Amino acid sequence: MIASIRGSISFLFVIANTIFWCMPLYFFALLKWIPGFGETASKVMIWAGENWISGNSIAVQLFTNLQWDVQLPAGLRRDVSYLVIANHRSWVDIVAVQHALNRKIPFLRFFLKNELRYVPLLGIAWKALDFPFMKRYSKDYLAKHPEKRGEDLAETKRACDKLKGKPISILNFLEGTRFTEAKHAKSKSPFRYLLPPKTGGIAFVIEAMGEQFDSILDITVHYPGGAGSLWDLFSGRIQKISVHVDRIAIPQDMLRGNYFGDETFRQNMQAWIHEMWLRKDQRLASLT
């Protein structure tokens, strides 16, 4: 009963926080299209987005006993760009990553499924803040509609083009989906605590924007008591979250290549990311 009450209060606080900060964001999203107001409007919208994240963190701290273990590398900056990658256990991962990095690096954006643009309140906000939306097609769908092949990559390129030339942070969950034991078994993953990483998306982002990135921020999110849902977070059932961030330089030979047209380059990219995933798996093993 206490957990349900706590969860309801936390959830209502987050809803109120979302509505409050969406109002100025929507207003300045309209001003963004007026000549001469674009840059100022974008800065105000990011300010509103960062305050929204801070408000959500406050709600969790006020109404739960959650403990954070956040380990960040020294020297993070807000005037350079980062490619952020992370393992994916739960929707809580996004809250954890935002909490750990808010106002320490440029405002964090992440790739969203196209269907999420219709989420009430947040869909419009994500669009106004230039979050990249992705259309993903299954192999079966592409077999029936071959004319759609390549559209997802073209959409990625358009999203990346909009973000060029300014300090940004792009988050990519390389596993592509949340970890479950069933998915782990089905994928025949060589890792104990991770699904195999999907390298095509990150390779395309590096190809499109690699020279802009200062480095990669490799995030390992761990739930000592087990991962849970957002409701578990709001109701206090998640007791502790560990967020460990490593900064990794992007090798020069990974910045120049054609992942989809050069077999040697593709194998080298896959091997490089595989090594990162091995280290992440070892870190999770040490925390479990």
C-alpha cells in the first residue's frame, strides 16, 4: 500500500513537471521558426528540457529511498559533442543516463522509434528539440516491400544533418532492445549480461558525424537489486542504480570508411565494438 501511494505521488509529480516545462517549450518551438529568433529559442527549449530532467530527478529523490552510484570521467564539457552508448535493461535506463549527465555535457538526445512521436506531450517536445526519429523495418516487411530498403538509413542521415555544427550528445542503445533472458537465449549472445550489439546504426552515425565527436561516452547501467519498470522506480522498489561512464577515443581509422560498402571496414568496426562490449560485460560481471 505504501509503495502504491508513493508511486502515485511520484508519478503525479512527474506529470505536473512535464506539463509545466512543456508550456514554455511549445511557445519557443513556435518562435524558433521566426527569422532571428531561432538560436535563442533553441537555447531556451534546451534550458526547459534540462529543468524537466532535474525536476524528474527531484521527484524520485523526494518520494523514494533510491541511492545513486554515479562514476564520471573528469573533464566532461558542454561545448563539445559526444556519442553516448549504453546497455539497455529497462525504460529506467533513460532516467538514469539523464540524471547522471544532465548539465555536464550538451543536452542529451537519443534515437526514438517513429511511433513515439505520438506520445502525449512528449512527442511534440521531442520533435521540437530535434530528437531523431527512426523508422525500422523487419526483414519480413522488407522482403515484401523492397522499395523501403535503405529508408531507415536515409532517415538517420537526415536526423544527423540537422544536428551538425553545434555541440550535441547522441545516445544510442546498441543492443536495440531491452535485455531479457529470453532475448539473450534467442540471440545466442556471446556475452553473459548483454545482447549482441547492433553496429550498423552507430557506424552510420560515426560516418555522418564522426569528426564532430570529441569522444565516445560508454555507459554501463546496473541495478544491484534487479532492473524494474518506471513504476518500480516511482514506487521505491528500485533501491539503487549504478551508472559508470568511460570516455573512449574514436580511432582515426573508424572515422573514415564505408560500413555498408567495405567488408574489411565493416569487420574492423564490428571487432572494435565487440571489444567494448566485452569490457562492459566484464564490468557487469564484477558488479553482479
